[in-house]
Amino acid sequence: MRLLIGLTVAASITRVISSPPYRSAHVLKDRHPVPPKWKKVSRADGEGSMQLMIGLRQGRFKELEDHLYEISDPSHHRYGQHLTAAEVGELIAPTNESLRLVETWLESHGIFDLEYSPTRDWISLHTTISRAERLLETTYHTYHHVEGDVAIRAPEWSLPAHLHEHIDAIHPTNAFFWPSLQPRAVPVERRGFEAAPLGLGVDGLPSYEEVAAIDKKEMGHMDVPSSSDFARPEAITVDEACNKLATSPLCIRTLYGTLNYTPQVPNKTSVALVNYLGQVNNRSDIALFLQRYRPDAFSGAADFRTEIVAAARTVIALEGNLNAETILGLAHPIPLTVYNVGGKPPFQSTVFTTANKNEPYLEWTSHMLSKSDDELPRVISTSYADEEQSVPLWYARRACAGFAALGARGVSLLFASGDEGVGQDDKCFAHDDQERKMFLPVFPASCPYVTAVGGTRHWAPEMAGFDARSGFVTGGGFSNYFPQPKYQRHAVQKYISSLNGMYDGLYNNTGRGYPDISLRAYHFITVWNGTAHILDGTSASSPAAAGIFALVNDALAAQGKPPLGWLNPWIYTGGYRGFKDVTAGSNPGCNTAGFPATKGWDASTGFGTPWFPRLKGLAEENHFRGEYPWYMVQYE
Ligand SMILES: *[C@@H]1O[C@H](CO)[C@@H](O)[C@H](O)[C@H]1NC(C)=O
Ligand SMILES: *[C@@H]1O[C@H](CO)[C@@H](O)[C@H](O)[C@H]1NC(C)=O
Ligand SMILES: *[C@@H]1O[C@H](CO)[C@@H](O)[C@H](O)[C@H]1NC(C)=O
Ligand SMILES: *[C@@H]1O[C@H](CO)[C@@H](O)[C@H](O)[C@H]1NC(C)=O
Ligand SMILES: *[C@@H]1O[C@H](CO)[C@@H](O)[C@H](O)[C@H]1NC(C)=O
């Protein structure tokens, strides 16, 4: 009898019979080694409170990806037709079935009080550590980072078998994220070099001769051609602009051709940067910087907007100031928003809710996706990077999916490509039992939905960036997590064959190659705590690139055209012609010379550095639009 009823029901509503059970045994969902800089200290107190974030599988992510490719492909008739908040929201919302099963599971553990992200793909809840341990059949421990951070984590976690396909992510579990990319401060030997505060009548900045001497010493006997293939404003030469004041806004604007461009409709576009680990900007430092180096942009120091996403403790840091000063120095008066995300919990935190919250990207993308179309910035720069293998795959995938969703809404995301070449010497091993020797790609630069920005130095010609004095070497390589996307296959395969087997086995020749582009990363002047500092790093290149793309978007907006959005398909199918190819130098690391910069795309400098007039022209005319579909493009 029961069987018959079952059959009847099954015949009329097949959904019911294919429904998974509400209960099932736990099965391991993920295990990930604890990154080397974290040490287990003690079992976490079960009574401690914990905020769990549960990332539900996004119901129609594959469709979102298809849309993203179409609207970002210049040869497609939908190019530039970015999706609205509502459209993206629908695509990333979980299915009702996922929601129902996860809610039922939580209720069976006595958890009813749930908060949902606006798109419902994230559930957040407060519970105790012991209850979280039962939910995930795991044990939490306290871990200390060598630099003093504290985290409550569990290197492996499980879920009932029937929930595996409905849950992508749970934080905190085994993601020990410690995003970092401090710009490298250049040691300065001379007294007075950075001692005097600016704006007080004493010039604390290096003189022309001092900077030229540094350059000469580092460049050794290398010949420096004095002309470039690209036209420049008459009034000033790059030599004058870049030597006199090290890397100032004048240098970048001259070197990349934005000096003579005045934003036409600045309020119709926008640019943003993201600070993590509680780093924030100091308006008074930024004001000093602009007063000295870009007086006509002085009001930018007061005008930029700050939005706190989830901050605990804040520190005014070099990093934050460098980013804001660089963008304002280039893109003023295009409105700048600064997002301050997360906080570095105080050392010896006893409050578990801060110790387990150090989570940068998932929370931030969710926050951004909840913004209306008008509020969403058009270009966003993030100068942080972490060794890819230290990030669990589920985390990297889910964060990268968030970046794709932002791309679908027309946002260009720029990330620094790292400052350690192909990896720090003597540290280039897989974190597994075999400890295989390998290059160390960094995330998020390795995500195919972001534009990774490498670094250069010098000019005429520029070369792959490094600085023996600060230890900086521009980062580049190949992902082990994300396969080579179609848009770059041609360019990347051509480069790999040109290597002739060099480094085979040390890098993943089917992985996403980065950086995509590059920009000067050398001797940027930053005002911090009232004094000038000289910094190196792709943390400078990324905001500089953001400033330049913000200007391109301004030119497009002036013609009523949509912003560039996700840049990579555009760059790889023709936009690359707006970049000056960098063919000198390499990115040494892992006790090798690293990937050489070559003609065309390379894993050291990507397609090279922007030349704004040409970039703008290509974007405006888009004369290659419709010329070839991306898979037919041949690189010269
Ligand atoms: C999911 O549930 C919502 C509200 O409960 C309902 O409006 C919607 O139609 C459901 N979607 C599907 C695909 O069943
Ligand atoms: C842009 O907007 C700001 C604030 O609303 C306003 O003060 C400024 O005049 C506007 N700039 C332009 C060029 O329209
Ligand atoms: C290389 O990349 C591919 C594609 O992303 C991936 O499936 C594979 O696991 C990677 N290999 C290694 C050794 O990490
Ligand atoms: C900031 O500068 C003041 C002097 O102007 C100095 O006393 C202080 O130590 C500096 N702070 C840091 C963190 O360097
Ligand atoms: C910003 O820096 C100035 C020195 O340049 C300092 O006097 C001021 O206290 C700082 N502001 C904050 C909020 O730290």
C-alpha cells in the first residue's frame, strides 16, 4: 500500500522523488593545509561566539558567465550592455531547494535566526563554537600568525552528504586569509631625505640629482635610450617629469599620456579602491601630497568618500595613502570612493567575533553586489595578494565568482600581480606531502575575471619592474586553480611555446596566465604621517591603472557610451594595441631568472603599459569591434 502511494506521488510530481533526503551522514567537504605562517595554539573555547557565513550555490551562475562573456566581447552585438542589479541578483540567487534544505538543516540544530544577503546567496548566523563544531563535524582551534594576528579555524570541515551540492562556502573554516601586499619602502640612506614634513616650508623630498643618482646606480651601465616610439606632450619630457620628483603624478601622467586630458563629465563615472586589514587613509597626508604634486586636484583630499564595510581596528597605513594619492593624482575630479573592509583584530584578542572575522573578499563582493546601479563604482583597484595555494580552492572559486558578478554589472576590477616575482627564493614548494618545487602564483590576480596589473620601471623603454634596494620584483605566472580562459589562450600559448620548455614542471601551462597589463611600480612618492616616502610595488601600479581606465570611462561617458566593464576580453582582442609592449627584463624568483618579458603578451608584464591617447581612441572607436570574434584573433 505504501509503495503504491509512493508510486502515485512519484508519477505526478517527479520532483519529490528526486528530492534529496533531509538528513544524511556527514562527508568531508574540504581539507586544506594550514599555511606555514600560522601556528596552532589551543583548542577554541566552545562557549565562544562565532558568526558563520554560509555561501549557497548560486542557482544560475553558468548563465551569468555566458552573459558576462557576451557583454564583454567587443565583437558581440551585446557588447557593453551590462546587467542590472536585479538581473545579476536573479542569476546568483540560490534555488529554492537549496534554501529549503539548508534552512531545514540549521533548524534541526536549533538555529532559526538567519540573516540573508540581498541576493540570498549568503546566510549569516550567530552561534557558539561548539554548535558550529557539531554542524560541521569539526574542531576549531586558535591559530596565531607570525605577525601577530589571531584566527579561529578548522583545517577540515564536513557537511551532510545531501548538502554538498547546495553549499559552496562556509567561513570561518579553513580559509586563513591574510591578504597582504605592503608596498616596499625603499631604504634611503641620506639624512634629510624623508625627515622633513611637507607643507611646512621645508622640502623633505629627494632632489633631482638624488633620484637620478639612485637610478644610475641601479641601472649600472645599461644604456637608456632617450626617445620613445610614442608621441608626448611638447611641454615636458618623461625624463624631466620622472627624474625630477621620482614617481609623482606628473611622471605617471606624462609617461602614460594623460597629462593633456581633462575629464569631461567626471560625475558620470567613478573610481574606487579597497583597503583591507583595517588600513585607512589620512586626509591630511593626502592633502599634503596633492598640494605638493597636483595642486589643481587639492580638493580631492576633502572630497573622496569613505565607506566602512566591516572594520574593527584601523591603522593609517602607507598602503592606503599610496593608493588614494595615486588615483587622485591621476583621475581627479572623477569621484573616488574608498572601501575599508575588515579589521585586523588586536593581538591576543579574546573576543572571538573579531578573531574569526578576518575575511576580505566574500563579504566585500556581497556588499558591492547589493549596491544599486548608480552607486556602483566603475573601476575598482585592490592592492592585495596572497599565495594562491594558501587559499582553499572553494574560497578562491567563490570570491572569483563574486568578481565575475561585478564584471557582469560593468565594473572593471584591477588587482596587483604581487611583488615577489615568480615566488620568494627558497620558498617555492607545494604545501603538500611531496613538497614539489613550483612557482607560486598569487590570488586574486589568478582569477580570470579580474585584470591583473604587473609592475615596470624605467622608461624608453620600460622594463619588468624590480628594485634591488627594496627587494621588489613584479609578480607574474600561471594559476593552479583557474584554467586558461579562452580569451587569452592564443596569446598565452604563443608565449609558452616561445619558452621552449624552460621552467616546464614549475608552472601550470594550462592555467590562467597573468598579469594582463602592467604599469610603473618604481619609486612612487607617498606622503604618510606628514613625510614623504619612496615606495615600490604593484600596489602602486594597480591604482595607477585604475586612474587611467577611469579617464577612458570618462571619455566614453562623454559620448554617451557605457563604461568598459570587465576588461580582459577587450584587452586580448584588440585593446592590447593601446599598450606599449615591454620586452626587457624578467621577474626573478624561486632561485630562477623568472619569466622573461618578450614581444607580445608575457607572464612578466602582460601586454605592457598603457598609452592613454591610443587606449582612449580604441575604446571610443572600438574600430576592431566586430572585426574578429575573440577566438580568431592572431597576435602580431
Ligand atoms: C521560490 O520561492 C519564492 C518565494 O517563496 C517564489 O516566489 C518563487 O516563485 C520560487 N521560485 C521557484 C523557481 O519555485
Ligand atoms: C560633481 O558633483 C559634485 C558634488 O555633487 C559637484 O560639487 C561638482 O561641481 C560636480 N562637478 C561637475 C564637473 O559637474
Ligand atoms: C593545472 O591547472 C589545471 C587547470 O586549472 C588544474 O586542473 C590542475 O589541477 C593544475 N595542476 C596542478 C599541478 O596544480
Ligand atoms: C609620525 O611622526 C611623528 C613626528 O612627526 C613621530 O613622532 C611618530 O613616531 C610618527 N609615527 C610613526 C608611526 O612613524
Ligand atoms: C593624519 O596625519 C597627520 C600627520 O600628517 C596627523 O597629525 C593626524 O593625526 C592623522 N590623522 C589621523 C586620523 O590619524
